[in-house]
Amino acid sequence: MNYAQGVSFRRMPLCAKYNLSKMKRFLLFLGVAFAATLSVSEASAQIKVGEGQVSVALESNNTFYTEDPTLESIGLDQPFKRTFGDRGSNDYLKVDYNLNSFSAGVQVDGYLPPLYGYDLYDYIKSKNLQTDKKNFAFLSFYTQFEGKNWGVRVGDIYDQFGNGLIFRSYEDRALAFNNAVLGARAYYNIGNYATLKAIAGKPRIYNERSENWVYGTDLSLSISDMLGWSNGILSVEGSYFARKDTDISEWNEDDYNDNWEVIGTTNRLSGNETVNLVSGRLNFEYSGFTFRSEYATKLNEDLHTPGKPLAGGNVLFLDFGYNYKRFSASASFRRMENMTTLIDPRRSGIGGGNNINYVPLLTRQHTYSLANLNPYLGASVHTGGEVGGQIDLYYSLRNPKARGKYWNFHVNFSMFNTLDHAMGGSKDATAPKIDGRNVWKDFNFDVERQWNKKVKTTFLYSYQRWDEEVNHYDASEPHYNTSHIFVGDVTYKFNKKHSIRTELQYLASEDYEGDWVAGSIEYNFAPKYSFYVSDMWNCEPMGDAQNVINFGGNYYEDMETGVGKNYLLHYYQIGASYTHNSLRVQLSYGRNRAGYVCSGGVCRMQPAYTGFNLAMTLSF
Amino acid sequence: MKKLMFLMVALFVGVSASAQTLPDVKVENQEAKVISTRDLVDGTPMIISFWSTTCKPCIMELNAINDNLYDWLEEVDFKVVAVSVDDARTLSRARAMTQGQGWDDYVCVYDKNQDFKRAMNVSLTPHTFIVDGKGNIVHSHSGYTPGSEQELFEKIKELK
């Protein structure tokens, strides 16, 4: 086993004392960094080392889980699953050094212990069942040089080819996700019309490096620059990307035993496969019109039977845009089939941290809580593919003489269907088929009105219809839930510093959990302080002992007494934040609903909990 | 880890007060052409604001700056660079939104794999920077509360 350097913490001897002192030092180091950062941030100064300069960023997210007898009595909160204890802290310290064209940096991720409800938590937990270790860290680093027409980077690499359909390495801390590739990357610009890029390395899976190699190359060619067109853009681009699985056929019994959690007990694949992906893109822009397209295909892997070279997957992505003055329109279409590509298929079922490509959901991601209560989660995981698209229209109505008064209108529509697929994912041509059907449809309208310098209002209406059966591979009949969501949002500025913002939301539905109502009040004292209280209440009894098992509802049986009733729960929050330059500290307390936390088109399931959150970010 | 700590401590030694310069990173402009962030430095001070289509306070902040823009420009010359950190999922919506929100006086750039965001050490959006005409970062502010745009205006006036 050839583990790369970044996994040093995991490969250290498992001696409790050793780890404790290490962790103490780490915490001390964080403290020193924090203190140093505070003093420097205060002066708004920077650190200089020789001719170069150093920049530092620190982020710390902490949760203290408290007892909530109501949530616990009906099994919504299950404290016994929090095996790392009633406290969690995901922390990131990043230090960069920059000297002209040269830069280098390190990032330490500390999970002290990890926050509950992230895929990373379950992954670390599954790998540490036999130990009482609670704190984990991960070190990543890079060094790079940017020449005039070329650049080289060695270490952890974040990059993507085109839209990321065959390759994207990135970090998303809201999901505790990071699949940076540890390796090397180089690019070269030919004139102003072509860029050639190559990358190779081993991607990160949560707090480890994978054993599998990935490599690829990307060429983008600007036809318009080549021919000297100045009033339009035409470019063609192409990429190749591959994953080479480590050959584990030579492993002996001990190797298997050491890696049982990776391979599983029943999935001993020969695993020396190379999976190949290619992509082609065409982009065009002329006089307010834009057209972007990408077609990508996976040549030889089937997600549902990893290791068996079968017809792979494909995805077609089309994007149209038009704008004229303050009107703009955008429409996207996508059809995809079996395109999810894992970093290591032998570790399937461990969440999104195992993906090397990016095929995100295309529906609108709402910022209001009730509109985001039951987001679209994608059909491809359960049925292998989906087809659909979305349309956005924006218009801003403004009087050029009164800049502080305007209307902004926005309309959005999206729809996604599953593809025809065989029962049970069977590859047998004679297997019974399930027809593709609509699994998501939504229509959203919002209007924002700035009345004068003091008053601003926003109104949103959202219609959403989702098929709950999309999660079940072989469901031949849909079960639709429909919601109508209304939101009103008013900001009133008393003066240049004091303002108040109130939000009122209502979700009307005859299905699932029935009606919800939510409200919040936020008082701001700019630029430093903000305070808020909010509540979200499931106000309508839904479901009973008979149908609750299949289709949601708020009917629960007490786990001790067995007595069932409708629990119309309040999900309340109270919080405050303080900001000074680049320092931001936020403290909140409240009850959080079990649901999906989405970031950048990827969602994670967060179980319900009640507790305190303390978040801090700082950079200089 | 010990070595790393030594390195870090070594880096903290020699702290001196001088402004950080804008890093050199590739982003896309409104026409989807790749440009260098150093090209943004042209002698005019700027407000650089990181935003995304799913970040409500970011949009509020950019709208608030836009409301005041002409009043402020009467007193001091500067430009506003709106950096969208939307990825392939919402990139086309971000492009449409800059037009549909009336941000036509802004320089809009797109940082689809967050290289600029990472180089500027932005953890949360909105995050706003003030950069002088030579490319020195002179102020940064994380988060938005209605009215905090006034602080940006005060800071940019200090550059005069």
C-alpha cells in the first residue's frame, strides 16, 4: 500500500498518549494562530517574509449538541449515534506564501471531533470503530509557479475540465467535501488562442488519499481569437480523463483484512481497470446571444456493477443565454445516464466525497427555508439517469433618474424526468422495463421592490411537485407531493446604521407533512452587529399509523410508550453575529429540522438536533 | 507536524505592516474570456465583492452599492468588481442575473472553480475588499448587514 504523504495522521502509531499530545499541540497552534491573526487583523496589516508575503485564513465551525427530550422520544434525534460525543468542530487553517510568480501553501483541516451529520462523519466513524480516537486532522499543501505563458503546480490541485462533467476537484466546507488531487499539473498557452493542460495524481476521499490514480488532459482553442474576430466568440474544447484502479489482485489475506472497510467482504474485485472519459465542448457568443454545450461520455464503466466493463455513461449539456439591456434569459438542458464517476468504486455508498466528476442538480436552490424544505435530489442515483432542464427570466425595471427605486422580476421553471430503465437495474434485455416519468417540476416567481431609501420588499411564490418514489429504484407508479410556498420579506432602514428585516413564509400542501408556517426577525446594527430570532412550525396534522410509514407526515409513536400522535414541532433559532473587518463570529442556538443542506447543487442529509452553533472566520 | 509548526512560527516572525497585493489568478469575464485578476488593476481603486446566486446577503450588498453608486462617484472615482463564485450549476443564471439586476456599471467576473476565492482567503460570502489603484488590498469585510456599505464608501474615500 502506497499512501501519499497527506495522510500522516492516520498512519501514525495508534497510541492514545501520543495522539493526545499531538492534539494539544495542534490546539495550541490554532490558539497562537488565532491570537496572532486577531492582532494583525486589527491593524489591517499583512505579514511580510523577505520580499514575499504571507496570508492566513482560519475558519472554525462548532456545534454543542444539547438534550431535546421531544426529539429523542420520537426518535428524530438519536444521540447514541454521535459516537464522537456531544460536541463537534470542523476547523480549517490555511497559510499561503507568495513571492512574485511563486506561491506555496498549506492547509490543515481539523475534525476535533468531526461535526455530526456530514458524510465525512460517517466515513471516519466507520473506519474507527475499533479505536476511541476522536480527533482527526488532514494536511494538504501545494507549491506553484506562474510563468508568462505557462504554469506548474505540485501538491494538492483544485481544477476542472469544462463544466466539470468528467473531472472536477474542489472544496466545499458546507458539505465537508474536498477531493483535491495530490499530484502535478501543468498548462501552456499557445499565443492567445489555445491552452493545453495536463494533470495527474491521487484524489482525496474525506480524510484520506485514494489508492487510485487519475490523470487527464484538456485543450481549449479559441477560433475567434485565431481568426481575429473582435465582435464574437467561438471556441472548441476537448478533454480526456481517466482513473486507473490499483491492482489488488495480488493482495494476500492480511492486505484484505487491513482494508476490509475499503473492499468489503463480498466485493473482492480484480480491480486493475482503467476507466476512460472524454468530453467535447462548443461555445459561441454573438451580440447578446450565448450558446454553450458539452457532450461527455464514459467509455467503459457501469456504476451499478463496478469492475465489469460495460457500456458506460454519457451526458449532454446545453445552455442558451440572451440579454438585451436589463432583460436576460437563460435556458439549460441536460440528459445524463450513468455518469456518476467514483474515485474508488470499491468504496461505494460512502456519499458524495467519493466523486471525481461534477454532475450537479440544475434546479433553483432557494434561500428561503420553506422553499428549500424538500429540494430536488436528483433521479440518477436511483434510476441511473435523468433528462430535463430549466428556464430563468430576469427583468429590472428602473428609472434612470431615481436610482434608489426599482423593480426586479424573476421567473424560473424547471422539470426533470427519469429515463426508461430496467427493473432492478438489470442488464438483461428481456428484463421488465420501467418507463421514464416526471419526478420534479417547479415554477417560481419573485419580485423585489425598492420603494425608497428606507423600504425594500420581496415577494416569492414557488410551486413544487416532487415524486417521493424516485428514491425507490423499482417503483413503477409515482407518488406526487405538491407544495405552494408564499414568502414576504420586508427590510426597513431606520437610518444609515439601524435596520430591521422580517420574513414571513407559508407552505400549503395536502401531502407529506402538510402545512408549514415560518417567520423571522433580524435586527442589524451596521457594520458590526446582527441579531435574529426565527421559528418554523409544522402547523397541520398529517398522516396516521397506517400511512405514515410510506409517505412522511408528522405522526410519530413515542418510542417508550408506543402511543402515537401528531407532533406539530417548532424549529426555533436565536442568534447573533459580530463582524470586524475580516473577522466574523456567529453564535446561535436552536432546534434544527432533519433535512437536506445543499451547497453548489450537492446536498447532504442533516439529522435533526438541538444545540449551540459557534462559527468563526478570519483572514488577513 | 513538528516541522510544519516550526515553519509556521518562522512565518509569523517578521510581521511588518504593509498591504497585501492582489493575487494573480485566472477568472472569466462577462464574455467568458479568461483574464488575469492583475488586469483589473488599472490605477482606479476598486471594491471587489464575492457573491453567488444562492447568497442572499451578497445580492443585497451589491444592490445597496448599486443604489448609491452615482452619489458616491460624484465624490470619489472607483469601480466595482462583482466576483461570482457560482460553479457550472448556476453560472449561466449568475450571468443572466447581473443583467437582470441592473448591475451594468459593474465589472463582472466569474470564478467557477473558486481559484480567486481561495487565493483571497474568502471562507464565507459575501466578502468585500477594497483595493487601491496599485493593486494593494487596503480593507476587507466579511458578511453584510444593511448599511455596512457606508463603511466601504468611507474607506474608499480615505484613498483619495
